[in-house]
Amino acid sequence: MGLRRKYLVVGFIFLVNLGLIRPGLPLSLKLVKQVRHWSNPQYSRIVIDVEGEVHYKYKQLENPARVYVDIYGTATNPTLKGIPIPVEDGLLRKVRMGQNKPDRVRVVLDLAAINDFKVFTLYEPFRIVIDVFGDSKKRSVTKGIKTVRKELPPHKYKPFHSGIKKIVIDPGHGGKDPGAIGSGGVREKDLTLDIARRLVGLLKRKGAYQILLTRDRDIYIPLEERTAIANRERADLFISIHINASERPGLKGIETYFLNFTSDPDSMALVARENLIPQERLNDLQIILQDLMLTSKINESSALAGSIQSSLIRQLKGDYDGVVDLGVKRGPFYVLFGAQMPSILVETLFLTNDQDRERILSTNYREGIAQALLAGIENYSRIGHP
């Protein structure tokens, strides 16, 4: 194949994956664009990217053991048709996708060993997320056909006296997603990465932790991938670092969130901004959260949020006047969905407040935030939760 033709083929596949070219596909059907996955022997996350919002159903079957998702009003990406995606992580053997009916795509997960699974939807863009849990040493599959998971077996919590060994730090936003933008064009994504790098340096100097960053440079990482990284790496803690914004320039302060229901208008406005969705989608999140909460580490995450928030206020108030404690709060943040470890989202300051913005632009202040986060982590590790 000549070089020019090779470039044309690569470009054609790229445009098909973007949905800009639809060879032989009716315009009325949405394209199932791709299937992504992250896994370890105890956990797999499968994400099905769809061109737009659609209806779907799922079931678990036996002989052979499998879970399938029927996605209505869709067509298979021609570049993926008939090509199985090998996983072989001990839980899943492979993922298959095909045109089950003229207007229906079926995605099949061939199972090896599974104790439980959850299916939920994320929006803007629309994607279907399947979290699979189990112990790959147990070569068995949960029996029965299920369409809705209402009662999930409790996950075993690690005892706190075992200590915190592995921590995933998530610098919010990145790449095409700048996050909040303050006066003068200062971008949240740059500041969160700087704080995260400082925190990593402090943690490494302690010599007691294994640290991973979800991103170490200015790149875009989807929200569902950030949690999947932490689960895949079997992290003991997940900490997502952000900087706040508000339409009210007088609003300032520090607040820390864990995954849970909320009716607070300010918190829900923040959730919409961080999840990159319109506020009318927020009710959908509360419904999704009802199922996810059954396996979330609520108590541990609440305790971690309290330790981090207290440390931030205590340390920064000692060096700066007018530091406002907005407290520990709850919210259905995408980046915390499905986390299998204590997980929080920290909003360190408000870029839209003049005093907060001036402080966050100071390297000394960002170093102070990193030091306070370290102290909060160590306090949590030492004391644990009630």
C-alpha cells in the first residue's frame, strides 16, 4: 500500500470513529463508536461510547456465562464490526459487538469469573458504563438472569490499621477541558496540575506511599477513566483536586466533597459544571446514584473529606487572613462514580473571587495547599474513621 493511500485509509477510519462519515448507515441511527476498558483481576470497567442518547437494556445469562447490552436505535461502527476485544483479565474473556437487528447493536461481555456488576449511564457525551467485580481466583459466575441490580453484596473494607500504601491523585480537568477560567485567563487545569505535582513530591519524600497521577501533563482524561485508573491500580485513596468558580464574585472559601445525594443548590450547580452537563440532567444523576451508593465507601469517604477539610482550614488559616471554611459537602460527581476506595473531590478556592484568585496564583499558597493535603491524608491514615 502506497504512503498516500495509507494516509487516506487512516484518515477515513478516524473520521468514521468521530461519526463524521457514516458509510452505508441510515442517518436515523446513532453510531456505537467504540468500546473502552480498564481492568485488573478483581475489577473491570467497560465504557460504550454512543453518538447520542439512546435507550438500552441489559441481562446476565448462563451457558455460556455472559452479560449483554442491547442498544436500540443504533448501528455498529463499521471499523469494529465482527472484531472481538480481548480482555482476559480473569473476570472477562472478551467483549463482542455486532448488529443484532437492523436498528439494534448488541454488546456482549463473555465472563470468566464475576461476583457482581453494575450498569449506569453518563451524559454529555452519552456513554454506557459497566463495572464488573469479582475475584479471579474463584472461577465461577453468579447464576441467574438479572435486568436490575437492587441488592448488592457488601464489599469487604480494608482495615484502617493496615495503613494507606497507594494513592491516586487526580488533577482536575486538562487538555481540551480548561475547567474554571479566572480573570486574566488563568485556567483551573494548570493550577490543579501544579498542586498535584507538589503533593506528589511531598508524599514521595515521606517514602511510605506509592503515588500515581491520573495525568502528569496537559492532556484530557475522561472523568470515567480517572476512577477506572484508581480501581485498576487498587488504590487505597483517590483524591481529585479542583478550583471552584461561581457567578457570585463575593463567594470564596474551601470545601471538600464525597459521593452522596444532595439538594443544596450551590453544590448541584458545581456538580453540573464539573460533570460538564446541563443542570436539567442532575435529577438523572440522583437516580443513578441510588444503585451506586450500595457499594460506595460512604463512611470512609466522609471521614477522609473531614480530615482533608480540617487540615486545609487549620493550616491555611494559620498563615492567611479571611480563609473561609465552607465545610464537607456531598454531591454526585462523575469522577467519584464507582470508586472502590475512599474518594473525595477538593475545591481549594474560587477563581472568580479576587482575594482567592490572588492567593492561588502564589506558589507559596499552592505549596501550603499541598502541605495541608498531605497532613490530612496522614491524619486519616493514622486515625481512620469512627
